[in-house]
Amino acid sequence: MTQRGSGRSTISFEDAQRRIVESCAPLGTERVALRDAAGRIAAATLNAREDLVPFARSAMDGFAMCAADLIDLPREFPVRARVYAELGSAEHSPQTATAIATGAPIPRGADTVLPIEDVETSDGVVRILRSVEAGSCIFPPGEDARAGDELIESGAVLRPSALGLLASDGYSEVEVFRKPRVVVVCTGDELVPIDAAPAYGQIRNSNAFMTTAAVEALGAKVVAASMIGDERAKLRHALEEAIGSADLVVTTGGASVGERDFVKPLLKKLGVEFLFDTVALRPAKPSAFGRRAAAAGAAPVHVAVLPGNPSSAFIALQEFVRPALFALGGRRDPLPSTHPARLDGRIRAKPNSTYACYAQIRLRDGSLVARPLDNQCSALTRSASEADGFILAPPGTETFTTGAIVSVDIFDWTYVGR
Ligand code: AMP
Ligand code: MG
């Protein structure tokens, strides 16, 4: 769906996201040591190399026995042997009990474990009070996985628990997707470094910090960041250099149609073709996304153009840079997912655009509740900092009030790669 006006083509929010993930293909792979793999994306499906665990184990500290011996209870049995995990295999004699530790292999001849809490012990004998089913308190071999079972799907984030699983199967290295290399270019004559004292009218370059941190939290690597005034020649040089050393260039500022907004025309001159150059998303409408084709065999370079206003820039980071980095980084399902939530407040849809409304999102009485934050002005940085996510309202004239079911996109910074 495109809307035309003033020579530009504005596409819907959903189309914009779809075009981004269609254009961004995974960048290639590398092998990393397992201990460096947290937060990385598996580049191949990883199968179990052996049964996990390959022997039957006791689930409890207690006594290994034959279930068939557990008759005429209560009754005492002599404790003939002991097995601990490190002792390996042992033999169990009928009509006796073998003391066993949690995790130790079940001795040959035993088929049941009685937890120590359920028996009485004294001087080398154990008194069994009640019978239990054969097989009680035993983990059978291969209970976690059988050799050949799928452990990790290609494209999955390697969470700490996945590292534990792979470690248990002896994987010391894994094939992961290469991290996208990102160059951040913040533009604007008014910008000063954050440690400078801004003169009247000047603004600290806060977008550089927000963008760099977000990009790295999304699993990519910022290889360079620059701050450039609204001057064509310098900006062109900075953009050219950025395109030469990145998989994805992220710019902020100068994205609109003002007299000093040079970013899009300069990128076009540098050979960037835009997948869209404005998008029906409020308040991040000037956001654009493009690609520059590469020489045969090389990957194209992508460019995300973000508005300068911090709150709009953050929306564009979440909704356009995030799926781009996930797709370039090989993640399964790179498109952001949304969830239904109950609205606690009031929002008005925008007639021709999807509306991204900063919200506090909480779980209450078993469902998500989204409360729009008070100040949604695109020039502010505070709403982005306080929000847990966005309410995404489809284009229209509707007003949503408390209790309405809305769609929310929750920020997820859980798996920050190194
Ligand atoms: P622009 O999109 O270039 O028209 O910028 C709009 C407004 O966003 C500027 O007037 C600044 O107040 C603010 N802004 C632009 N770039 C940055 C930045 N890097 N950091 C913080 N604020 C910015
Ligand atoms: Mg500007």
C-alpha cells in the first residue's frame, strides 16, 4: 500500500518492516568458543551427539533396591554397597539395599530408588516402610535427549541455558552468524559532544549514545560513530566512508525535507536505492531504509535513516533497525512480535498512519496492561527511557479507551550479546 504526495512514496508500517527483512540476508558465519557464544545466533541446527545423559541415574539421595523385594513391609534390609556419581558402575545384590547419591548411576540389578526421607536408617540397615512403583526416582538414559535429537534450531539465540545444554553434550565451539557491523552517523549543526557545555540553541548528541547502545544490545557491533554538521561535502564524505566499512549504516537527523536535510539526497547520489523513503508511522514518518548493491559476491550495504528527534529516532530504531539487525544477524523470525494488552488510558489513532505510543506495560491479573505515558512529544527523550514498549494503533479515526484490547510491542533487552 503506498500513498503518493509531494513526489515521495509513503508505505505502510507493515510493508516497511516486510521490505526490510526481505532485503537483509544473513551475513555469513564464524566459529566461536562456547564461552563466547552467549547471545549469539546459531548458524546451524545442532543435534545431540550422544544420549543425554547416557546412563540411568538416581534422582535422589537414598537407596537403590529391587522393586520385587519390596514386600511384607515394613522390613529391614542390609546396606551392602554404596555408589556415588564418581564411582561409576556397581553391582546390586537382591534382598539388600545399595546407598546411592543423587546423579549416581543405578547399580546393575536395582530398578528403584527410595529417597532417604522416606526410610529409617540405623547401623548398616535400612527399614523400608512402604512400597513404591518400580522405576521410582530414576532418570532413564537419554531422558534429556537421544543421540540425533535436535538441541538448538538454526537462527536461535544462544541463551545461557542453551550454552548449558551444548556444554553437557561436549560442544566446545559453535558456528554462529557474524555480527552485523554498524556505523552510526549523527547529523546536525546544533549538535555538541556530551561533555561540552552547549551554547544557547545547541543540543548534546544524545542520539549517538542511544543508538550505539541499542545496536549493541540487539546483537550487532558498532565499528564507528561520527557527528557531522549539516554541510553537504563533509556529510557526503562521512556517509561514503560509513558505507565503505559497514553492513548497516544508521544515520540520525537531517532526514526530513527541510533546507538543511541532506541525508537522503546524498545517499541517493552515493548509489543507495531506497526501499521506502517515508513511512506511515507516527511519529517517525521521515524514517527511510535503503541498500547499496555491492560488487559480485559481496553483500549489499544497508542504510537506515532515522529522524533527529530522539523519541522518533528510538521508534525507528525499534521498528526498523531492530528487524534489520535481526535479519542480517541470521535470527529466526526477525520481525518484532506484538501481544494483545488491555489499555489503561486513552489514545487516538492517526488517520493515515500507524501510531506508536510509548507505554508502561505490566502484567496484571494474568493479562498485559498498557498505560500510555503522559508525554509523547517526539522531541523528548524521557518517554523512551520510561517506556516498556509501544502500543501500536492501526491507522484510523478510532479512539481507544480503558479496557480496549490493543496491540503492544514490548522492548526486549534480555539477550545482549558481547
Ligand atoms: P532533524 O531531524 O535534523 O530536523 O532534528 C530535529 C531535532 O532533533 C533537532 O532540532 C534536535 O533538537 C534533535 N536532534 C537531532 N539530532 C540529535 C542528536 N544526535 N541527539 C539529540 N537530539 C538530536
Ligand atoms: Mg537537523
